[in-house]
Amino acid sequence: MDMARYGALPGGGNNRQALTDEDKAGFEKSVIDQIAAYSPDFKDLILHCETRTPREIEAEVGLTEGNIFQGELTFDQLLFNRPFPGYAQYRGPVTGMYMCGSGTHPGGGVMAAPGANAAREILHDLRKPNIVPGGYADD
């Protein structure tokens, strides 16, 4: 499992202290049990398991609510609202500053779309030809 929303686990939301180690262990067991239901030998293949909930991610690296996508991927935080209204076209508030992280459209992950989209805007602003590969569903 890649990511669980902060409020999706017991004690999430505004009650950050309520998420206990027992909650984390139960969540880990639930995920493993669900996968094992479809792959009976799955549990025997696990050599090490590390579960990091939003609580640990927030505490270790400072990401608000442990969100690795720098904001929820909900409709109110997508498209022209990502990272926030007025800066959705990869240009920052300072001339020559461009944003291309998980906080920009279309969001994070390993697809590199925010970087490719920002590169297109940079080339456009420099009046250079667009040499960024394109034609993908996330363009």
C-alpha cells in the first residue's frame, strides 16, 4: 500500500495523539491479511515489514499530516487549485521561479508529469522549441 490518508486510520484527523502503535500494528495486519486472501503464500514471503503511518512521516520529515503528495488529491486541490489558485501553471510568485513538485498538477508519484509540464512552461517562456516528450495521458 502506498499511502493512507491521515484521517483514514483510527485517531486521524485533528486528534493526532490518538493514533497508537496498536492502531499501526492492526493496520499493518489488515493490509497483509487482505493481500494474503488473494495470494496464500504471501505471508511466508515477507522477510521484513516496516509500516510508516502519516504520524511517523509527519514526525520524521515534517510533511503535514504525513501526506507525500503535498496536499490531498481531492477535487478542491487539483487542476487550477494545485498548488493553490493563481499559481497553477507552474510559474511561481518570483519571475524565473518554476514549481514542479508533488504539490503541482497533476500531483505526486513517480510519473514525473509535474516536472515535464513545468519544463514545457519554461521552454515556452524562453521562446524555445518544446522538446519535452509528450502525448501521454498525464500531459
